[in-house]
Amino acid sequence: MARALMETKIDFDYFLKIANEDFEKAWMRVFDSMVLNKLKALKAAEGTWYKIKYDKDEWGKFEDDIKRRYTSHEFTQLKRYGFSGVSIEKRAKDTDNEQYYNLVYRMYSRNVHLADAHERLGYIINENFDEYEQSRILALLQAAFNCSVNVIYKSNDWLGKPISLPEPKKGTKPNQTKCG
């Protein structure tokens, strides 16, 4: 959950960043990446136990239309990374979310690469592993909470503040975001 919330925050911040530059282009990139994702899912399901029928020619036209809107490199990046066209690490850097990225992604990366299992077995940390693990969990929960609150406040700001939200403590208010 922490990872999903962190990615949502970074993606939302990145969307606002590009939407502030060109709103129509930003929405088109989101829509195009959604269509490409759907096409990828349809192709992946083809020939599996999940029998799905779709008109390849019709969906191929959608992909061709999208391809015409971008350079070859941009299209490849759109298919690979979604609307942003850049990696999650780059999106995090471009939106000043590098600290969240390092905290959340790096901790999950440790699990994928078995660093926690090695530590649990005593290869690196011999004592106080439970305390160490608990502190990491608390840090992830705090990051998840902060990302959620930040998205709520930025969404409210972007929509012209239709909801009266309490003012955060001094120094913790999310950046004001304008979008046209």
C-alpha cells in the first residue's frame, strides 16, 4: 500500500507539472497511455485460458493514431513508462519526491533482493532486528500517510478548493499548484 500511495503521489505531482505547461497535451498523454495499456493487456491475454475476443484491426488503428502523435522515441517511452514517458525515479526527482522514492522504493527493493532475509539470518544484523524492522515499518506508514494527505491537498488546490480542509501545521502545507 505504501508503494502504491507513493507512486500515486509522484504520478499526480508529475501530471500537475506537465499539465501546468500544456493541459491538453498532458491529458492526451494520459489517455494515450491508458489505451496502450489496454492494448497490451488484450495482447497478453490472447491465447491464454482467458478467452477474449477483440478486433485487432480496430485496436491497431488506435495504436497507429497514437503513434502518429509522437516521435518514435516518445512513443517507445510512452509504452514503457506510461503518460510521463520517464522512469519512476526520474519522476520522483523532477517533482521533488526523491526522499519518498528513496525511502519506499529502496525498502521494497531490499525485499525483492532478499536483503531482509539475509539480515534475518544474521549475516548483517545480529541483534535488535525486530526493533530495526519495526522502525522501517513505521517509516513506511508515515510515508504512506504523508503521500495520501499531500494528494488530497493538491487535488483540492487544483480544483479551486471546493472542500474546506484544515490548514496543516506551519511548514508542512503542500506546494500550491495551479493548472489550467
